[in-house]
Amino acid sequence: MADMHTTARPRSNAARICTIVGFVFAALAIFVSPLIFGVLGVILGVVGAVLGDKPLGWYAAAASVVGAVIGIALAAAILNN
């Protein structure tokens, strides 16, 4: 067989760690600080995806955005009552 050149990177442990921490920051964005943990979760999710953890890295980034939006809405609802 001929050597097939692919542009996809193999998944590394660093990619999986970034993705997992991105999901953790998505959960923390709901309860602790939506802006800080939401942005950090998006960054770590994108880094995890770029390093090779393709589907889960993008899911972690999206979950961080959703977590930040929910956290902001929850904080607004609590502070306005």
C-alpha cells in the first residue's frame, strides 16, 4: 500500500486533558463565574480540538458558551429578584 498522507493530527494526552478541563470549566461557568470560566473553557476546547481531539474539543467549546450564557442568565435572575 502507498503511504497516505493525512492532515489530521493523532490525539495526544494533552488534547484530551484540555478537552476535559474545558468541560469542567463549562460546568463552573454556570455556578461560579460565567465570563472567566466560559472564556477559558472555549479556549481549552479549541486547543483540544486543534491538538487532535476533534469532536469532543469542539463540544467542550460549545458547552462552555452554553454554560456561560446559562450562568449569566442565572445571575441576572438572582440579582433582579
